[in-house]
Amino acid sequence: MDFGIFEPLAIALGLGLLVGSQRERDEEHRRIAGVRTFALITLVGAVCGILAQDHGGWTIAAGLLGITALFILGNLLRARGEGGNPGHFGLTTEVAGLLMFGVGAMLTSGIEAPAVALAGVAAVLLQWKTKLHGLIGAIGEREFAAMMQFVLVALVILPVVPDQTIGPYDVLNPFTLWLMVTLIVGISLAAYLAYRVLGVRAGSLAGGVLGGLISSTATTVSYARQCAGNPAAAPAAALVVLIASTIVYVRVGIELGAVAPDLLRQAAPPLAVMMAFMALLCVGLLVRIDSSDMQPPNLENPAQMRTAIVFGVLYAVILLLVTAVREEFGQDAAIYGVAVISGLTDVDALTLSTAELFSQGRLSGDAAWRAILIATLSNLAFKIGAAALLGGRRLGAYALATMGVSILFGTALVLLWPA
């Protein structure tokens, strides 16, 4: 069986849900078609396109005529309701019927597995009416604006960026650069949406976990500011900051898995040991303090265009620096100094640049994971300073005691872990 046929169907479902979610928010348009209807319409189009490969373009024309007729019918019904009780006339059942027509045709064409999967998706969409409508309703204007900004980054800008190498050392590719931007924004946005929908209600500890996936540095700054006029909150703030810093290694693992899976296999053991050590510190601190009086962090939308551009520039600069140091000095260990400096402000850029160089065969896996770990340790040092400067002496002391020990442990891993 050709599993490649699932790709256009999955893309069709995703795009249908995307556009449908926007229409769902518009009270005027949702009377004609909402999130489920648009998803089903797009799937109908995909099915017709697949069938057209064997049966001719008439299948697409027939599907288009059918959808058009349904929209005309829906508008006529809606027009008749104006002036009195307009009611709510949906098209989900009609579109689902068209989809099942296409599924049946796929089955007769010998495309059994995708047809069965489509029927299952349709059933789930029909059953999840209340859940999908509730989810769309739970997303506020800020969250929806963030989603649309990510659409701009990933679906509007990325496809038109040139895919060719430019600049010194033959290492900068605009398409790859913006692809890295899309990856980082996507990870941060997913955590941000979860935080906005769930994290605030779940409490400060969950906010720290999600904050670590969005931006552990921003989380540190936010909690440090809470402690500026409330020294009693320092232990709880230190715990949440430590949790966010621990989750950074999950974020690093996601990035490596997406860009350089082979490097992830080499880096996973030492990074997992580091994360486990910090997790133990979190547990030890948790049993000693009460975090119930802490407020969730105030985190900004990570999909803003300014944020994406700044990260793109930072990634390009660090990639050039790492390459230049590697080429000029001829030793992998020479990049460790770059890792220390870049880690003070951003771990993601160093992680992705070393992963990219590893994928190109310009950097060994051993040097790559050590540089990444060094960058995270440098970032911990920066957070200690930020906690002390913004949160006061007590928070600084807690940060130094927890993250300082983590830095010492991580340094030992860098020096003693076998090559």
C-alpha cells in the first residue's frame, strides 16, 4: 500500500480546520459553514483529486458543483429566515454525505485503507461537534492572532524564501534559516496556546512547565519581578524558574529530533542525565515550599514577526560564528567559547546551528552535544544573575543554590563524559 496518499489527505484536513476555525469565530459566516464543514469540504476536494488521477477531471468538477449547490441552498434557506427567526441551517450533514460518496468511490478504486481512515475522521468530526465548537470559543483574540501570525511565518513567507546557499563559508541558506525560525516559533506557539487555554487555570507549576517550552528566560524574568516587592515568594519563584530551566532540555530534544535525529541519539544520554539531576532538585525544593501564592508568568506571544526576525538574525550570526571558528581553528572544541557567549541570551540558536553543521558533516556529534550543554549551562548562569538583579537577594540565593549546583554538575558531565 502507498502510504504517500495519506499526506495530501492530512494536509487537506489541517488546512480545512485552519480556515474553518476562522469562519467559526464569525457569527455571520458560521450559519453557512463552520470548522467541521470546512474540514469536510477540503477532504471532499482531496478525495475528488485522488479519484481524478484514475477517472478523469470530471470528478473534481462534479465535487465542485456539488459544494456550490450546497452553498447556494444554504444561503437560500438563510435568506428565507431573515426578518423572522433565522434559525441555524448547517451543511455538515450534506458535506459529510458528499465525503462518504467520495469514500465509496475510493473503495471501488482499490484505495481501501485511506477510505476507511477518512470515514473514521468524518465520524469523529461529526461526534465532536460540541468539543470543537467549545475549543474554538475558548481561544481568545490574543491566541487567535498568534495562530494567524504563525500562518504568516510558516505558510506565507516560508514557501517563497529562496532555497540556495549564500554568504561566506557556504553555510547560510535562507530557506533553511526561515525553516528553523518556523520550528522555534511553532514549538513556542504550541506551548503558548496550551498555557493560555490551560496553564493559567492549572496553576503556577504548570505555568512554569509550559513557560519552559515557550521561553525559560522570559519565565525567569516574570517570576523575578513578582519577588521584587515580595521576598516571601522567593522559594516558590525559584522552584518555578528551576522547573522551566529543566524543561529546556525537552525543548532541545524536540529541536534535535526535528533537525538532526542522529545527533539526538548521541546527545540524549548526557542531556537526559542533566535533566534528571535538575528534576531531582525540583522535587527536593517542591517538598519544602508552598507555591500556591505565586501568579502565573506574564508571557508574550512568541509568534510575533519581530520575535521571528530577531531569532532568524541571531541564528544566522551564531551559525556563521560557529562555522568560522571551526574552519579557522580546525578544532571542534573551539566552538565551546561561542556556546558560552550565545547561551547567555539564547540556547535555541546554538542548538540549531550545531545541529545543522552536524547534518552537513562539519561538526562531530561529540562536540555538538557538549556545545549545546555548555550553552544551557551558560543560560543558567544568566538566569542566576537575572534572578538576583530583578528579584532580590533571597531569590538570587535560591537561584544560586539550585542552578549553581546544576552548573557544577553539567560542567562535570562536559569534562568527564566519555567521547
